[in-house]
Amino acid sequence: MPPAFVAPLPDNAVIAVSGDDAAAFLHGQFTNDVEGLAEGGAQWSGWCTPKGRLYATFLLVRRRGDFLLVLPAEMAAAFAKRLAMYVLRSRVRIEDVSSSLACTGVAGDTAANAVAKLWGAAPAPMAAAQSGGALCVGLEAQRFLVVSPAAGAEALREKLGAGGTREQWEWASVHAGVPTIVNATREAFVPQMANFELVGGVSFRKGCYPGQEIVARTQYRGILKRRMALAHLAADERPQPGDAVFSTAFGDQAAGTVVNVAAAPQGGYDALVVAQVEGLAKRDLHWKSPGGPPLEIIAHPPLEAA
């Protein structure tokens, strides 16, 4: 990764949720503690089906008077429509504001310095800083997401410094271990399969939300048979989210799924992959077929059932 890069993220959408009941409403829908989130705070959060499967994952930021949700643009319309179905009589407004707000990623070893020049100080992880109409959210120590008025986004990027690409941002996201659900992986994983609790995306102390019983049972009584790992694929063809991965232990039956992918600086592709823990423990995973290109496992969490 370069010392710092600044990347436009046009494939991200921003949904604003406001109203007197917004906090309580979102708290009853999402996997994280929305009511406990302070103004100026951020959190990874998810929305599950009643079966405990992740319908979407997103960054949630609490501002004065509303919440901003940042998620893939391909998910936004269906997400907003589905969420609106649950509003009923609650005083809540849901609006896709992507046409007026733009997203920019800033990452790299000197990213905090670049951000501090405009916001006075780099916000801590999962905190937001406001300067004029631009909001800067710390994701990790050297990775930041900026949400700013679309009209001035390009000028803001020039002030932040060196140019970059969406691919660089995706690679940084993959290495941060943050799963992004897209249409191809919607409803494919219980949060813990995608390590979502490890990045702070699930609260186990809050009240009910769709799928909460299954998520809690998985955490406290179940043994996870699948976990997410960071892997490298030395191939010319790009894998896609939703692609199947295989292990010789499971024959022709798929042993896992590609979650997110980015081109690796050294060539090939780095990917987040949810797979059977047996295949992860044996480091025996292949893309496309049991005899397909091997996936080199770079890192994975403890494998309870291995």
C-alpha cells in the first residue's frame, strides 16, 4: 500500500434515516446497539433476515438529527424499500441521499496526517469529525471514509492529497477483514460466519432484532462450522463474490463462498472467503472446483471446530 491514497468510491450509496423514532426503530432492526451510539460515533452493523442471515452490512454513523448508512450502491434501493416496510407508524424518514453526497476513501501509512490537515485531528476508529459539510469517519488507525457534498467532492480529494483507485480501497478493506455483503452474497451467512462480531458489528447485550435468537444461539451454544479467512489466489481471472470454493474433504460439494475480492499489489487477488473450518484448518481450499486454483490462506480466526 502506498504511504497514502485518496480514492473516489462511486459504488457506495448513502442512506439517511431521521425522525423522532429513528434511534429506537433502527435499534430494533440492526445487529448493533444503535441507541447506545453517541452523536459523532460510528459502528459496523448488519441487518439480518428472521433466519439470522445477513441481508446487508454497512457503516452506520450518528449525526445530530439523523443517521447515515453507507453500503454498496447495488444494495441501496432494495435495502431502503425493505426497511421502509417496517416503519409502520413510527416517526421515521428513510431517504437515499447518494445523489447529493459522495464517498471518498483515504488510507495508507500517512492517511491520518492527510486527514488531520483538513479536520484538525484524525478521528479515532469508529468516530467521526465534521468540517463544514464534510464528515470524516475513522475506520481503523490509517483508514478513513469521507462523506461530503457531491458538488465539492473532487476539490476535497485534491486537498487530501495523492490520487488512488477504488481497487486500492477494496484491497485495504479486504485486509481489514470487514465483510461487505453484496447482492451475490445476500442471506448467505450468519454474522459469525463472516467474522462480523470480530469487527464489532454485533452487540450481544441489546434486545431483539430480526434473527437475534439464531445469532445469539450461534454465539453461546453453537459450534461454528464455517469461518471467514483472508486468502490469496495466484490467478489471472478475477474471482467474484458468491463464487464457490472447494476442499478435497468435501468432494464436489462446495465448502465455502467468496465474500469480497481485490487485486493484490504483488499480482493475483486477495479475497475474504467463508469456508468450512476443516478446509481452513488443512489449508485445502480451491476456487471453482476441487481441482481448481488453490487459495493460499493468509489469516483466519481461531477455528473452534477444527
